[in-house]
Amino acid sequence: MDVNILLFDNFETLDVFGPVEILGSVKEYDLHYYSQNGGEIVSAQNATILTKNITSASRDGILVVPGGKGTRVLINDLSFINLLKEYAEQARYCLSICTGSALLAKTGLLDCKKATSNKKAFEWVRSINSHVNWIRRARWVADGKFYTSSGVSAGMDMTLGFIKDRFNRQYAEEIATHIEYIWNSDCTADLFGQLGNY
Amino acid sequence: MDVNILLFDNFETLDVFGPVEILGSVKEYDLHYYSQNGGEIVSAQNATILTKNITSASRDGILVVPGGKGTRVLINDLSFINLLKEYAEQARYCLSICTGSALLAKTGLLDCKKATSNKKAFEWVRSINSHVNWIRRARWVADGKFYTSSGVSAGMDMTLGFIKDRFNRQYAEEIATHIEYIWNSDCTADLFGQLGNY
């Protein structure tokens, strides 16, 4: 299955490359890096990544949507939001990290679904769409094909949870051990759930 | 201060972008991505990163050396090892993640110093240079200007430890909280220290 990672300028680096490290361990998954127009994308931590145009992506893969400063611009970019809606709607699964869930919420696809986001940006994310059932205290939330995580590092815990759901717990634990990661495997345990706004 | 990240083909993605997420939070640090010849570098998880030629890097910055499959080739590439030796010797600080310490050990710069590495590749790394004081049970090890971490995810804990040593514990904890990362702050606590070889 294709893992289609949708990048944009000022995406948060670890939002992408934490989950990528885990998804890249799965033999059945092929990782691809896309953006709205293809070409060079620069992360918030100054890493330049080469991407292909999203129109060349398969439609029924796993779509990964990071967060970061770039979301504050894209939330008002209707051509991007419409593109995201099209691909997220058709994706087999859709994983967002941090404020990536704000972009997904804007598409309307999370309406009446449970979701979470970065705790310091939580009020902003919630303001984007009040029809989403926002869960503040969660490391990550799964609702149907949509997985949304809390801030940055929580994306790794969510992705291991996604692997557990698709395969089994032992496989997720093997991947965590291989990368010497201490998996916070309880999606309801959220040390950061009481943090305020930016 | 410049953070000079030395990439090579088949580097382990999270070895780089975990520490980058943390170092990128420090206002005093500027992140730069280099390689031996500049240009496109492809990680083990299929991410293509644009790099500059290492010869354009500042000499007295923080050098970051990842691990990954690519180290198995580079360990026998004397032109790379000599280049690494030159830059690591002149760097103000040198941080390696996972099997990046095998490359540093090969330069001789870790001789008589304490260091650690990935636990599943530990015997291989130790075989590279027996004059290093290899510490098996450690999340990371600091010896003078050299910081070496265990496998992949341990690089994040080490980098927060590096920030604690350069600034203070509160600052490291603030960065961890900002990225919702649960910092394993005890460098001697190593859940993975008993793992065998690949």
C-alpha cells in the first residue's frame, strides 16, 4: 500500500519524519512524498525535501497530513483545502499530526467525528470547525479511517497505534523496540492535555 | 551557532529529524544540511533532502552525524572518513546518533573516550574500534565535546540532554513540552541495553 505524505512549506519536521520512521519499517508500505505543485518544500526546521505533484499519487493509500506553522496560511487557501478534501476523502486511511487536523477539519470530513490536535494550539484548531467532536485529553484519536494526533511527538505514538490496529500489538512493539522508542501506547493518557493556548 | 548536519545516502531518517526538531527550537542555532558532495541525498525511508557541499560549512559549529544502513558502506570509504575526521576534530561539539558513532570511532577521535551506539548493532560498532570505551547500557553518553546516542529515538533524548548541558534543565524541559515529547532524561536508564545483535 502507498503511504502518501502531503508536504507544504513550514511543515513541522518531526510531524512527518517520526511517523515516516515507523511506517517505513512496514514492508507492505511504500513511502512517497508529495506537495500541491511538486518540487522543493522547506520545513519549519529548514530542511528542503523534494516532492512529486500530488496528482501523481495513488488515491486509495494512506494519506499523512502534518501540522506546523504552514497550516496557519493553508487554512485560508481554498485550492489547497479542496485538494486535501479530494485526496483525504478517497484515501483508505488518513493520518494527521499536530495542527494537521485543523486542515482536515476545514475540509468538513471530520464533522461529527472525534479528533484531537496540538494542545498549545487547541483553541485555534477548535475554532476552525465546531462540528468536530474535539477531544482535548488524548495522545491520539481514531475514528473510522481518520487518525489524528496531539502535538509533534504524539504522531509517533499514534502511528504505532495505527500499526497495532492494522496488524497487531506485537508488531507495533517490535517496530518500537527496533528504533529504541519507548512507546506511549495508551491513547487516552495525555500528559500535555492541560496545556493552554499559544 | 551553526548546526551542521552531515547527511549521506541511506541515513536513518529519524536519527536526523528527531534532533533537528529539538535543535531547531533554539534561537541561537542555525540549521544547515550538508553532504560530502552536496546535492540530493536519499534517506533509508525514501526522503530526498537537498544538501550543500560540506566544504561550505563553518568549522566551529555543532556537527551532527546520523546512523543507518549507509554507515555500513561509508565505514570503508576512507575519503569520507578523512572528511568526517577533519570536520569532527574542528567542531565545537559533535553529536552522533545510532551507528553514527561507528563512523566517528573509525576516525580515531573517540579513542579512550566513552561512547555508545545502537544496541542491535552494538557488536558491529564495537568491532570497528576497540580503543573506544564502549558503554552498552546508556541512552546516551557525553565525553567532552562528543555526544553519542543509542538507536534512532535515543537521539532525541540525547539532544535534550545536550541542551540541558549548554543551557539548563528547564529550557530542555520547555522544548520537550512544546513538542509534546516525554523526555527520558536519565542517560543511564536504557531499556534496550540488553538487546542482541542484528
